Amino acid sequence: MAGLAAGYELDRAGYDVNLLEAQSRPGGRVFTQRDPFADGLYAEMGAEYVDAKDEYVHQLPKAFARKLSDRILYRRPVRRIAHDASGAEVWFEENGELRSLRAPHLVVTIPFSVLRHLEIAPAFSPAKMKVIRELAYGQVMKMAMQYGKRFWDEPGSIGQRVFTDTKLRRVYHMSVDQPGPRGILMSFTSGSDAADLGTRSHEDRLRAALADTARIWPEAPRHWEGAAVKYWNEDPWVRASYSFLGVGQAADFLAIAKCAEGRVHFAGEHTAMGGMDGAIASGLRAPEKIKKAGGL
């Protein structure tokens, strides 16, 4: 989201913009999944809301991407970043070959959990490199479980949003604004439970989800139809979920994270620690610094 927001703002200001996207879709950790669900159902496997208005974010990446359709280069994972006093050059994969683009300014929105594995020449300041290497990230797994019947809405049910002591932790009705009779229960597992489930096979994750859901709603197994799983910490383009200041990480980590290194600027939720709100805000902040630096 930060990259799209930055690209949109810079394009609107008249800059010549190119966005390198490792995946085949826009949006990063905003990810709407429709397969394998039936009847047109879908699930938000990443971020779901922006600000206190509970506005769904699944339309935002599409809106930004439409505005930047000819500027986004999909399936171009970045492998190397070089920078000097006059700008930056980025090497990326394109159809199995390594290519590069050079620009007077670069906005890096790659999560530090991924950036720490890339080549940077020359290295950024010692303080910046330390934050890139050490910034802490949480563990999150979401499982969207399709059931043939919305039993959780029936009289006598414990409810449609439940906090539990199972490995699923939080379970809630994802398809509340989607037509039935089928429905999707979403689990949001974090911390050590997500890490534990992350070591298991896909089949074992589904078995655990069904078993724990049955502890909450005993009738669940009769209506089970399948599930989709997203463990963000195993995604090669993210390698994490949300960022946070870990034990012993100074409060200045955040200030250093968002500080520019010459003509290389930084944005992303890890520079704001405010979820998708922070990601978008950071994507708008970086262009302002570029504008102040002057020149197109």
C-alpha cells in the first residue's frame, strides 16, 4: 500500500514514476482471496480495515493500480540497490534476467524483513543498517474456513466473534456482508501459536482449524467444506506480518526507520507502525520530502 500511495502522489505531482512489484498483484499485505470459495464468497487474508471508520481496504490497491496501470512492473523482484549522491540504481529480475533502472530518487517500501536479505551498495548508515537487520516482526496466520451453513448465527450460538484459548485465538464471521447460505469463519492466530502452526503442513493446519472450531461450535464438522490459509511469515515477499519494537529496541528505531539515506527514501508500515493507516500515510510522506528536494 505504501508503494502505491507514493507512486500515485508522485505521478500526480508530475514525476516520471516506475513501481517495481515482486508479485503479480498490487497491494502487498492487502490480499483478497476468492479461490477456493464457492458462491462468490471471498476472504481478506491480510489487512482488513483502514482507520476507525472500519473502511474495508480491498478496493484501495485496485484503485491505486488503475491510476498507475502503465507504471507498475509486476513480477520484478528487487535483488540489489546501489546509491550515490546523484540518485539510485535498482537491479531486479525480469523473465529470469537481471535488469536495472536508475532514478534521481528512490522510495523503498520493501519490508525490512526482506530488505535485510538484499544487497545494498554502499551500505546505509550503521544506525539504519542496524534497524533494517533487527526490527522485530510478529507472527500471523489467517485461516478462512468455508461452511455450508452459517450455524454461528443461529439462536443459542456463542456468537459470531469469539476470543478463545485455542490455537485459533480469535474466530469471527468474515462473510457477514456477503450473501449466504454458505459462510466463511476467519481465524486470526498470532504469536507463538502462529509460529507453531507455521511449522505444520497445510493438511495439519486445516485439521487443527477444524478441531478447534468444533470445540467452539460442536456442529461445525457437519458443515465444513474447506479452507484457505495465509501464513504471512512464510511469504517470500514479506517474510513477516506486522512490525513492532522488540525488547531492547530503542524508541529511536522508528525515527531511524523512516529517515532518508541521501536520495533513498523509506515508507511502509514498518516506518509508521500504524497498520495500513500508517502504510498509506508513510507513502504520502515520502513524496513530500522528494518535492522539497526539488527537481523532476
